[in-house]
Amino acid sequence: MPVVRIALAAAAVASAIAFPVGAFTAAGSVYSPWGVALSYLDTSVKPGDDFFRYANGRWLKGAAIPSDRPAAGVNLELDRRSEAQLKDIVAELAAKPDGALTPDERKLRDLYHAFEDTAGIDRAGLSPVRAGLGEIAALNTHGEVAAFVGNPANNVRGPFYISIDIDQKNPNAYSVDLGQSGLGMPDRDYYLRSDKGVVAARDAYKRYIVDMLALAGEKDASGRGAAVYALEARIADAHWPAADRRDAEKTYNPMTVADLKAFAPRFPWDAFLGAGGLHGLNRARQVIVAEKSSFPKLASIFADTPVEVWRDYLVVRYLHAFAAYLPRNIEDRDFAFYGTVIGGRKEQLPRDIRGVRLLDRDMGEALGRLYVAKYFSPQAKAKAELLVANLLKAYGSEIMGLSWMTPATRSKALEKLHHIRLKIGYPDKWRDYSALAVSRNDVVADARNVNAFEWNRRLARLDQPVDRSEWGMTPPTNNAYYDPALNEIVFPAGILQPPFFDPDADGAVNYGEIGATIGHEISHGFDDQGSKFDAFGVLKDWWTPLDLKKFNARTAMLAGQYDAYEPLPGLHVNGKLTLGENIADLAGLVIAYKAYHISLGGKAAPVLNGLSGDQRFYLAYAQSWREIWTDQRTRRIVLSNPHSPPKFRVNGVVRNDDNWYAAFPQVKAGDAYYLPPKLRVRLW
């Protein structure tokens, strides 16, 4: 799926990616010496009834989600490993004298100290945000409201967001992008649906708004809070649904600044753009509008809402933006809604873990440079690169053999495959943080500086050639992504770690886990949206009409399958919203299987513990998704995120894979997830 880019954020790639997973070898671990946890298998479950539970059932019976996490499983294991490593790096920095630290290392140390100084934060009270709250209180016009929202240091959203990113139809240049925004809950559905869990979250959010206004010292918080919620509900009603926001063509709407002002005239665009340093945008300059039909509606909502309601709205959003750096009463109230009601967590992560996460988010390449030097071996990088090479070879072979694709489209698909760029481990060029000011004693000021630094870094390059060496994730990140505008796959060092990737594990295991994820990211170049970009990252149609019709018919079948899945009572997976990820899961697994057999070099795979190589491959894949979520997390993901819950990223995929049926011949008609051959979706 195309990378989702978020304005003013350092890590702007939220939706392109797979949730990572895995298995590893370690002395004394539950894993076999070659990488699969045999003790997790539940052979009382038929593979065709629930392959996810067949592979993980005995673990699932005893699994518990920690009170400070929204999930348990492989991701948590990998996250905890990474957190411990980053804490060791921070401890080493703290132990060094000032003279032994580089400028970036000193900033890392001071930023961490400022965040960890809870006694100082409590003593300061609201004084670090008084200036911002005072600025909000002094807003008298809609233009002033728009300017406050447009100031990147404030880190608040109004009805629109702005970002600077790669132009999808001219990937050699950057563009100014505008989209819908303004909601305090994860998605419009939280405001519009009537199912029990959503209604409960909505009621809790109304109380949260009132409480935050009261904590800011505002009078009549109840009545004013109701007006703020009513404003957000109107914004939600004007928003596009999440599934429509995935459409690369629908969300690419170029227009000049002059046309924008005429199209949505009731919003003060000059004030908004000028606050972000874009005063120089002339009327003929092109901007890219995403959810086009929502813009006039949101502009009218903005103009029709009294300034005093916008002031109250901004007080809540401003306190939320900086809640983690404020006294305990505000931080706890913010967590009670976003951490517990939305995420399902009962308590905060320990402060030191949140501290290293803060460093990774705000100075991730400075921290990542230390991380890869200590924890990412050249051997791991080389093994990962070999896996990628075999995956690309397998993909090429698969495209060449497609019976449903005509030669004209096939040649374009192969051209795109051969132009995919690889980024493994860490950047070749590290980010320069010399312009970032960090104070050891004012974490709110640090947060504002980070916001402004990241925006100004992007602003400065607006009219420069695209920097293709740049990464959208930090090296310690437990994740990966495909960027369609750059036609590249990116695998940070953080995902290339046990328990997800082990250079010494059995080949079947590595291909079933990291190999399927590599295949997943490659497949995003050929999913329902990524396939709209050509070999050079240009959003353009390169398909013949007949081939596109065939492809769309197959993907529609897959979407229909996922529409039937029900992770919570009454809450179904949205097959259209999750289509790109489901395509990538299926294609990635099929291609990883082929790459695994390429890696065998014509030799037969050994039988280990009575399991064939193919069986180990599929078990490793299923165990790579060994995870349970809180109901709240499940609801949030299903309503607003393009990824399916873990169970369906296993069962929904293998049932369409002919080779899985061959590996587990006991899967028969009548099993819950059995599909007859004519109903299996075959893509790449």
C-alpha cells in the first residue's frame, strides 16, 4: 500500500507497512534449534479449521496481554528486545563525561533527561504551556485560528493538514499536500457508528474533552465541551471514509493556490499557509488536494463555527499534543482516554521505556547510528540482502509465468520489478541535527523545537531535487515499508532481529517469516494501489484495459472474502480498506515460498522433527503472526487501519495458496477455511 504521509511528523509512513513478526533460535528458548516453537502447536485443532490456532494454540491458551501494552506476542518480544538495547545505549551516554560526547549524543542525553525529570515537570505545572494557552485565549479572528493551527511548533490540527512530500505524478519534485483533518478520535466511524464499543468510546471522549478544559482552568467546561464535541461531529460527517482515502487517484487533485481559494473560499488559506513559512506560495503554485469533495464542507464548518468554540477546541488539542511532558494529572487523564479507552492498556509504559521511544521518534537517526553500530551485524545485513535477491528473482519468474496477463502489461510489470530499490538496515547518509536546539530542563520547549525542526527540514527542500537517500523510518524501528513514489522497499535494522529474523535459522523458517514480509513489501508495488505507479514512481496507468479488468476481478474476490471475517461481534473486517495489505500478504507468501525453493538450489529440504520443509515454512509464517490484541485495539485497527487482525493475516491468506494445501493434505472440503480451487484467489 502507498506510504501514508503525516504533516509535521518525523516518521511519516504509517500505513504502507506490515506489522512485523517472527521466530528465533536461542539457548533455553521454546523454539526448536531450527526456528519453530513446536511447543506452541495445538494438534487438536484441524489445520483447515484454524491454521492460526493450529500453529499457535498452546501459546494462545496461556497468553496474557501485559497491563501496559495493547497486545502480546512476537511483536512485543521484539519490541522489548529493542527497548532493552536502546536503554543500554542511553545508559552508556549518561555515563560519559560531556567532553566525550558528540553534539548529537549530548542532545540525545539531554532530551532523555528532560523527559525523565518528572519532579521538575511536576514543579513546573502548566507554566511550559502557558504561553501557548495564552496565545489561544487571545485569538479573535478565524484567520488567527488558522494561523495557530498552521504553526508547526504547536502540533495541532484543524479541519485541514498540510505536508511536504514527493509529488506522485512527478517523483523528481516535492509537492505541498493538503488533506482533511481535525478529529480527536481515530476515525470518522467513532463519531458515526452505533455499535456498543464505539458508543462507549464516544461517551468517554465527551468526558475527556470536558475534563481537559477543566484542567486548563476554563469555566463552564461541561457546556463548552459539548460545543467542541459537536464541532468534531460535524467535521467527521464531512470526512471521507478510510477506504476511500486509500485511493491514489481519487486523492491526487492538483490545483493552483488561486483555484484552492476559489474552491474552498471560506477558509483563510493565506493565514494557514503563511504560518508554516509558505508565504511565498504564489497564486499559480500547484498544491495537491486529497479528499477534494470534503474541502468546501470543512471550510464552511470552519467559518460557521464561532472563534470561541475554536479556542476551546484548540485548548484540548494543545494539551493533548504536550500531555506526555506535563504534570501527572494531565498526563494520566490523556492516557485514560487514548491509552485505555482507545488502546485497551490499563497502565502507562515505564517512563524509561517511553523515554527511549521519544528519542527514537524525535532524533531517530542519531540514536539509530549508535544502534546499528552495536546491534546490527554485517552478516545479518548480507543474509537479508540475499533473501531479498531471491524474492525478487522469484517475483520475476512468477510474472513471466502468469497466464492471465498479456505481454504488454507483463513487460511493464517486469520493468517495475527490476527498478525496485532496496534499503536494508540503515541509511547511507545520516540526518543532520545541528539545527535542532535541545534543553536539558524544558521538555515542552524541546518538543516544540522538534516539531519546528522537522517541518523546516522539509520546507527547506521544497524546490530542491528529491533526496532519494532519505529514509521514512528510523534504524531501530520494528517495521518495514514500500514507497510507491520512489519504488523502493525499506527494511530497518530493528525488524532484522530475533525473534523475527535469525541468520542461523532454518531456511524454511526465515523465508516463512522475514521472507514473507519482504515479499509483502515488494507486493505493495503490485497491489490495488501500488500497481497504479510505474517503474519510476509516477502515478499513471500502465495496464492494458483487459489485464486491469482481470486483476480487479481477482482482487474483488479477495475483498469479498475479508468482508466476511468478524474479529469482534458485529464488527467485520472492511475488505476494501484492507485490500492492499491482504493482496500483499497473499502475494508475499506465495512469492516467499517460491524463493525458498530457489534457495534450496535443487536439493531436497531436510525433514526436521517429522516436518517437511514446506510444513516448516507455513508453520513459521503462522507463528510469525502469533499475537493477541485488546478488544479496543482490534476495534481501532478494524475501523481506521488498512491491516487485518493477525488471525486473518494467516487464515485468510493460506486458504488461497495451493501450496499450503499440498503441504497439509489433511485440509479437506468441509473445513472452516477450505476453499475449492475455483474460489481461490491467485494473483502474482
